[in-house]
Amino acid sequence: MRPRIASAVVVLSAIGLSMVLSTEVAAQVTNAVNSGNWSDSLIWDAGEPSVFIPETRINGGLTVTIDQVGEVADQLDIGGNPLSGQTRTGTLQVTGGDLSLDDTGIGPGFSPSLRLGVGAFDTGHLTISGGTINVNGPANSGFAEADILVGDNGTGTMTMTGGTVNVNDEMFVGLFGTGTGTLNVSGGQLNVLGRNLLLAFGSATDATFNLSGTGEVNVAGFVFSSFSGGASSVLTQTGGTMNIGSAFVLGREGNSTFTHSAGTLNVVGGNGDFVVGDNFANNVYNVSGTASVNTGNVLLGVFGEASAVVNQTGGTIAAGTILGRPSFYSIGRDGVAQWNLSGGSVTGGTELTSIFLGDFDSSTGTMKVSGGAIDISGNLSVGGALASNAPPSPIGTEGQALDANGILIVSGSAGTIALGGDLLANPDDNMRVGSGGEHNDGTLIFEILNNSGVSIIDAAGLADMTGAEIDVDILGGTFSAGATFDLITAQTISSDFVQVAEDMGSIDLSIVSGGNGQILRATLVSVVNGDFNDDGFYNCLDVDALVADIAAGSNTASFDLTGDGNVNGDDLNAWLSEAGEVNLGPGRAYRPGDANLSGTVDGSDFNIWNASKFTNVAAWCQGDFTANGVVDGSDFGTWNANKFTSSDGSQVVPEPAAWSAIVCLIGAFLARLRVIR
């Protein structure tokens, strides 16, 4: 029996030695040399990838397919470090089975990772329609350790229509150098289990992320787009679901655009923030259709150099969805931001939710509501006295920002603004003033576009308007004196607001009983028209008064025919059209240079100009066609450009004798100009 035992020991020892020897001499790299199935050893130059080969490479324009269970590798490069003579492009397609990337502990320190487009001139493609990929290894590790890199330094594309991908640490789409990465998820499940999904990480990288269909992306930590300055990323979601553990940051330091028309994005814990424009970039979020966002807080324009724009035509944005945590929308947190709401809804979840327009120091936040709905349980602060981080019972200037500027524009009557708390447009309750006079500003602009009027701000609590500027612009519709527009309703409305100067005399603001207790009502005192002296005629008395006001820069509201708050050449053009309709007939306007308002620019108008030339006269009917307070060469230019034309667009033939006299006068005028020069 002993010889047999000895023989068995010898055999086992030989097997062990063989394993050790095979480990010691195993190749460090196996390269695909033909397209085919991963499990076919003949397509690899050093045999099928295994736990004993630290690095696997697919290049040469080849395509390798995985459809069987139990496939393994350590570091897998698709498009990178090709064999001599191979092109720098490779493709891996996973249709079933599974692939696990694990650290073998063999070779020059390779760690489990999957890299697409390793070098600047490399291109890698990964498609998953079924099966599973597991990138194992330690979380919180370095680059290319338990990571997927789509566009490492080159170009990478990863497309999922099914299957499952699990990443133990992080995933990068566009990592370093000129890395360009594209991630398409229309089906299956992508799980970033350790930390973050980073889109366009390096300063010159580009990333594209498309989520659609039934695709699901789950990220344990943050989603960052355009992480570094100079990076650029484009995100599109037309379906699917994204679940994020800590925060979603659109544009950390680079430029990002996110177009979201369907599907759901959930920020389920951690910071609980949905951020647009974190640091120094211009970032845009376009939301429409049935898109949905559920998050804790929404922050736009977070730090001093940041800027952000949200264009919402549909969809639902809901803050306050993390239980036990009051939440807010901070629009212009420490930078500049604008939210344009024309459809969809801005709302809160189960927790108290407020909105701050202009939040921290030197911030500007604007919200324009032309449609859709704002429905929150808390307050709406417009350049208000307190910032979003103010304590419940502040003492002195505690919680007061310096130079926080808020602007709320209510445009037309299609929107809804419902507040469960207060309207706080109270900048003058803030006691902080900068050395240069900086102070908070709160402005409410109500734009009346047509006969439907304007949407009302409905506050269940009070409306503190201490120091707020109120501007009512009638931009359309037909109204008579005495027409009223309800702007705000609340339990009580403070009367210490400021009416903008251009509304004085034409619009009256008053607080009346009604609605939730009180209503801030605008009443049209007078209707501005071109018969400024109300004598029933449109003539030189009217147009000369208008020209005098323009020349003086007085901006008198009664001359503001366009209703834009300024009295300028636009109002002069409006008067010429309005007066022409009255005096000359429908569709006819007085031409520039028609000094005597005859309907024709001819020699008689030249004679009027000639009689007043080089004098300080601010009167249309004496030749000041440019309304600059002087009859000079610029007015002659206006006459000359329109000479012998009529208000109906026809040409007028001058009498030969009259024309000869005009030519002589023009010649004398030009000669004088040469002498003056």
C-alpha cells in the first residue's frame, strides 16, 4: 500500500507544481485577434481571459460576444493599447450569461475595471441587451479601480437595451484629456453601487447621456455633469427612471444642458438636492411633457459665479419629498438664476416647502409665470428679508442676506400661484446695507397681455410688501378707464410697497376687502392715447408735446403709448401710426419728415425744416423729426430719405419749379456744412 500512497503524493505534487508553474508563466495580456465568442480560446492570442491574465484587450475593429455564464477578467480594455497592425477600435456585446471583473492579484497592479476608448485615438463600444456585468473591487478606490470608464481619454459608447450592470465604485463618462463618452440606457438596469456617476469629468471632456424607454439607473451617491471647468455634457431623458442617493448636480463647473420630457428622476436621500448650475457655468434644464422630478431641495445658481436657467413647459417638479425635512426652491442661491414657467407644475411633497427668489448675498433670482402652476405649502420670498438658512427665531441681522435680488413676473392669466404660507416681498425689513449702498430688492411685475387680465397671487397667509416694487404693464388688450386687475390676495397685505414711477397717474394701486381677506387691486385711471390734450384732435399740439418730452428725457407716463415704461422713438412711431389712422384713414401712418402732417413728405416740409435749421427746437412741426431737441442735419436726413412719398406708400412727383428751388436750398445747405467743417 505504501508505494501506492507515495505514487499518489507524487502525482498530487506534480499537479500542484504544474499549477504554480502555469501561474508564474501566465501571460500578462490576452488580445482578441478574431471576432467571435468570448469562450472560444482561438479568438485570443494568449487564450481565453481568466483569473490568471490581468489584462484583456479588444481592438482591431473586432467584436466579441458574451452569452454564457462564468466569464471572467481583471482589467478589460475595449479600444485601447492594440497589437501592432490592429486598428484602435473594439466592440464587446453582451447578450446573455455573465461577466465578472475581479482583481487576481497577479501582474503589475492591475485592478478590476472596464475601459472604453483608453487612449486619445482609441474607440470602444459596449452593448448590453441581456446578461450581467459585475465590476467588482473596493468602493472608495482610485481611478480605474472597480470603475467603468466610458471614454477614458478617447471615445467610448455604452448602450444598454437590457441586462444588468453592477459597478462597485464609480462610473465615468468622459474622464480625462479629450475623452468623449456616450451612455445610452433604454432598457435594463445600471447600478453604481459605491459612489458616483460622473459625466464629463475632465476639463476638456464631453459626455452625452440618454435615458429612455424602461431603462433604470441607480446611483448610490451623486450624479455630476460637467465636473470641471471647460467640460461639456448633454443629458436627455425621454423615459425610464433614475434613482440617486445623494444629489443630482447639473453643471458642477462646466456647461450642461438637460432636456427632460418623460420619465422620473428621484433624489432619495443624502443631501437631497437637485442642482442646476453649481459653480461657474451656464446651465439649462428644459422640462416638458410628463417628466417628473422628486427631490428634497431645488437649487439654481448655487455659488457666486454660477448661472442657471429652467424652462418648464410641462412636467412636475416636486421638492419636499424626503420625509422629516422641510425643503425649498432656492432660485439664485448665491449666483444668478431664472425659472420660466409656462406649463406643468412646481410643487412640494409631504414636507413644508418654500420658494426663495434671490437667496444669499449678491444673488439674483427671477421667476416668470406665464402658465402652469405653483402650488407650495410654505412661503414665496421675493428678495425677502430672510434667507433660506435663517434660523426659526433669528436675532438682529441673523439669517439676513445682503444684496439678494428677487424678481417675480406674472405674465398673462394662464398661470396659477397658490401659497400655503406667506408672500414675503419685504426687502426693507432687512437691516443689512453694504458700504456701497447694496441692499435687498424685491420686484413684482404684472404683465397684462390681453382682455383676460393677469393671474392673481393667492397666499393663504399674509403678504408682507415692505419695500417691494410693484410694476403693472398693460401690453395688450382693450381697456377703458376704471378697468381693474386683482394682483394679490392674502389675509392681510401691507401697504408699504413702492409703485414704479412710470405707473404713477395712469394706474392706481389699492388694498380692498375680498379674497382671502384682502386684495391688492390695480385700477386703470386713464387710457393713454395720442390725443394728449384731450381736445378731440390729433395735431401738432400733441406730437410737439411728445417730441419735447422725448428730447427732455422726462419719461412722462401720459406719453407712454407703447406701455413699456419708456418714452422714446417707439412712442413717436406709435403716435404717427395712431394719428394717421385717425386723420388719414385705416392702415395709413404719417411718414417721417412730414412736418405739416399733410400725409405727404414734400417741399413744404423741407421749407419748414429750412426755416428752423440749426436752432434748438424740440417740435416735430418745426422740423425736429429725430426728437433730439435740435433741428439739424439728422432731421434733413430724415426728410431726404422719405421725400416725395405719401402715407399710402405712393410716390409724389414734385413741381419742376418747386423742385428747382429746393435743389438750390439744399446746395446752399451742403455748402454751409462744408464751411463749418
